[in-house]
Amino acid sequence: MTQSANTTRRDFLRAGAVATASMATYIPARALGLEGNTAPSEKISLGVIGIGPRCTYDLKAMLPFPDIQCVAIADVQAKRRDAGKLLVDEHYGNRDCKLYRDFRELLDRKDIDAVLIATGDRWHAAASIAAAKAGKDVYSEKPCGITIAACQELAETMHRENRVFQAGTQRRSVPNFQKAVEWAQSGKLGKLHTMHASVYIPTLDNSWLPAQPTPSRDLVDWNLWLGPAAWRPFNQQYVDGKWRGQWDFDSGARLLDWGAHTVDLCQWANQADDTLPIEYEPTEKNIVCRYVNGVKLIIDFLPTPFGDRAPHYVTRLGTCPVRFIGDEGSVETGDEGEIVAQPDSLQKQVTDDLKRVRGLDVSAHARNFFDCVRSRKATTANPDVMRRSHIACHAAAIAWILKRKLTIDPVKEEFVGDAEANRLSSRASRDWV
């Protein structure tokens, strides 16, 4: 073969390679997970069920995570669906977020890995259970169950279905609360003997608002909004938030609005995540609870002078303040991040960095959930943690409703010798389908 023939062959092969390369499809680096990006196939696909103000706050903390993709939103109100889609689509710079009136259609999607549930209280447990049965991991806003029985069924379902679950009690992931709990558990306060958990003044309202014409299902699906709750006529104020404090819709006479956080923190401080107080005695100003180990939990009533929308500065320390007291010192903190400790030697250990994250921030708590979705490990506020702290709150609320001291078996999670209290541990569920 001559030199000219060899040169021609080489040129031919080189030209073919160039042509092949020029015809190859261009794949952006972000699609391959290069340059610090997460490939779409590696992202956790997120669906949202119920997108009101609280969910919007949660979702804004989740959207910046590079390994998360919010793909769908379900809500019974058209205006909330549309607002949610606008938020998500503007973040991603596309129009890909799908909307559903009925959350069951969202759960039917096989491509969704996890859901954020932030409906009203009446739906939290039922929607979480349905999501788990559909193979989704669940981040549920609190209160996660409207009754003791709902909390029990929720926890048992998550274990049976092998799903990752995170209760939205994010203060377990906030530095100032973590530090206060650490000091209570470490012995820096001496032997722990008393804890204070703040809650709203409980309310019990069984009244109905005046009936109004029911809107079209596409605007507000009233039947689906009610869901498992007892039927009543439509009134726009309910869907705008006036459901709070209503027995049919709310959890534990509103005691769980804060108690789901503050009692939960006390459970943690007392190293009692596997149990709960055994005694609950209501007074005019608080509910006094006692653990088997003798530690006293005092659930203090704090006023909400602006009605349904609590002021941010309920106390100097902010909302959801807790206090832990030992025989050698005490520590108190709240949502503003400040820590007040005794003695002075303990106060001097409070560093400025503890104040940088306020108690309302959900970022670290959400990150813990998604990390556990990948690892399949238990979350910070896993089903068992939620179950015990929520049941403690419900037991305290039932004692307040019945206006008498109650004793509960922490293993059976049943009231001892009180049939009326045990009847209040569950509610009938309406057949809404």
C-alpha cells in the first residue's frame, strides 16, 4: 500500500470521527451530575399535599436543596394550588409543576419519592397513612395526629410500610434548643427535677359558623376539605383559617399547637422519648404532669392576645419557650435564640452562634429528612418520638377537658380506670369518599 493511500485512509477515519462527534447529542453538565450538580435521576422527587402559609414556609426552605425536585402540588383550593405552582415554577424557571385537586391522584404517581404534608390538623394522619401505603416517605407538619389513636395508627403504619417519617417539630434541629437539652441531659444543671413547656390557653369550641353557598368543587372542594372530620355547612372563614380551635378540626383543644414542640423538647430533655408522663393534673394556669422517674413537667398556659394569630413576642424569649430546672441550675430558651442560664458560670458558656438560627427555621430539620430518605435511617423526629410526645399532649388536653387528674399506662397508652377519658382517645371518621 502506497504512502498516498495510507494518508487518504487516515484522513477518511479522522473525518468520520469528527462527523460522528458532531452528530452526538449535547448533554449539559447538570444532567450528568457534573460541576457540583445533581443528576435528575439522583434527585428526590417531592410532592406537596396542602399548601397554605405554613407549607409555603416549609417549601421555601426545601426548594434550594440541589438534590430535591418539587414536581407536584395537591390542594382543595384553586387559589392555593395556583400560588404554589407560581412559587415552584419561578424557582426552577419552568412550568413543570403539576397541580391536583385530589391528593390521591398525586399519590398515584410512581415517580414521586416523598411528600410534604401541611394540611389542616384533621388531615395530617390520614394523608400521611395514605402516602405511606402508596410507597412515599413523609414529612408531616404537626400536630401529626388529631387524637391518641391517630398518632398510634400513624406510627404503626410507618413501621409496617418501612417508610421514612419526619414530624414537623423542627425545634429539635435548632441550635439553642439543642444546647438547652444537652445541658439538661449532661448533668450541668445537676439532677433534673422540673421542666416547663409553654402552650396557648386551651380552648374548646363546638359552635358552627353560619352556612354559606357551597362553591364549585374546582374552586374549593368542600367535601375533600372536611375529609375525615364531621360534616357541617360551608363557610369561607373555615378554609381561611377559622377552623382553629374548633373541636372537629383542631388537635387537643389547641394544646398541641405549641405543645407538639415544647412538650416534645421536654420529653427529649428528660431522655423520655420511649415513654411519657404517667399523671396529668389540670389547674387554672397549667397542667402538672409527672414521670415515673419523679421529674415534673408543668405545661404553662400563655395568652394569645391577638386571637388566632399569636404575636411573635409572647415572652421575651419569643414563642415556644421551655425551661429545664435541676438542683444545681436552670436553662430557659425560646424562638428568639436567647438562652438564659443559672448559675453565671453556665451563662458564660452561651455563644453568639447559638442565636443565628431562630426556632421557626425548618432548613436543618428538612435536610435531616431528605438525608434519611437516602440512608433509610430514623429521622430526628421519627414516628416513635412523635407518638410519645403527641400522646402526652393529648393526655394533658383530655385531663383539661374533663377537669380532673388522669393516670395513663405508658406502655399500653391507655388511661387507668377512666372509660370516659379512653373514649376521648379516638374519634369517628366520616366516610367522605
